[in-house]
Amino acid sequence: MPSHGAGGYMAVRYGNARLHSSTYKDRHPHLWEKYFREAAAEVYAYSESEWAELYERVFGEPFSRAEIGFEREKRQVGREHDYGAGRGAGKYGTGGEGKFHKALRLWVTDNPSLVDRRYGRATRTETEFPLDSGDRVDAVYHLEDRVVVLEVKSRISNAVDLRRGVYQCIKYRAVKVAMDVREDVTVEAVLVTETKIPGDIAALLRQHNIRHRLVAQNRGRA
């Protein structure tokens, strides 16, 4: 949800001068959310050609669809192809699993007590654990009182890939809960990284109750 600073823009867009008030969001939270969701829907509905036209109107110079495609490709730099369903290329992309991701995945699987001392007595650990959704979890710890699903992001992951990891954790946890026949099972999710995470991603992890574990690239200092 945006802060009240967005009110001025929405007031003009939707012809409601009251939105410009710095107190409108606090006084009318449900209406504020309604206007925000409508605005967000309009943004997502914009096509590439419409964005290019808007850019030219604002900055007075063309911005082609080819340039948009190039910018989108740049966002994939640092993306470890460890997502999706199946094994091999289906999970890791045509280039296969990277060496840093594989090393971290196997280390996390073999060292639950180093990820968290509470996991030291894991009764069973697995890697590339298959979910009924067709996904495979990098590592799973089966403890007596809980299950832990872990997504790993190695040193080559950029901010885009780290954010993706948060949503992978959300998905894997929800599917694992749905798969478990026990009604009172606790499933935790952990994002394991070799690099520090930005503040916005840390906030996203807290919002969704996902733990983060930073491990050293030199495992001797993990």
C-alpha cells in the first residue's frame, strides 16, 4: 500500500479531491485500498506499446519495444535457473544447475545444525524434494515436531532472484502444508543466501514469517 504521498496523483486520476488530504488514508483505509488496487490494475494492464508511447510523451524521445525487451533481459542477469518443475533442464533452465547453487543446496541438506541449532536433530533431510505442484524444493528437514522447507540462493543471485526466492518459500510452504495428512503440522520456510539481502526483501520475509539464514561463501566460516 502506498503512503499518503500517492494521494495527489490518485486525486487527479479519479477526480476525488479528498484523496489529496494527508489524513484520507488513515480516515478511510478501505476506500484508500480500493483506489490503490484500481490504480495498480491499470498499471499492470498497460502494454509494451502503451509504455513506449507514454515514455515518448514524457521525455520527448522514442523508446522502442526492442529496448523494453533488452531491459527485461537485464533483469534476468544473476538469475539462477533453479525454479519451476521437474528435473534437469526443466528445473534449472537449459544451462543446468550452477555450481554455486548446487554446492549451497547440498551443504544446506547435509548441515541442518549449521543452518539453525534447533534443526540439529532433524530426523531426515532431503534435497530436490518433489511437491505435488510439480515443484522441487532445494532442501527439506523432517523433524519430530515440524517440517522445514528451504530455498537457497547462492552468491550470483541478484535482488530480483532474491525476491523470487521469498515467493518460492511462500509457495513451497503452502503446498507442503496442503500435502501433509496431519491436521496440526507446522511447516516453516527458510531462505538461505550467501549474500546480504536488501532491506525491502528483509521486510517481505518478516511480513510472511519466513526466516533468513546468511551463510559464508567460505563454509569454514559459516
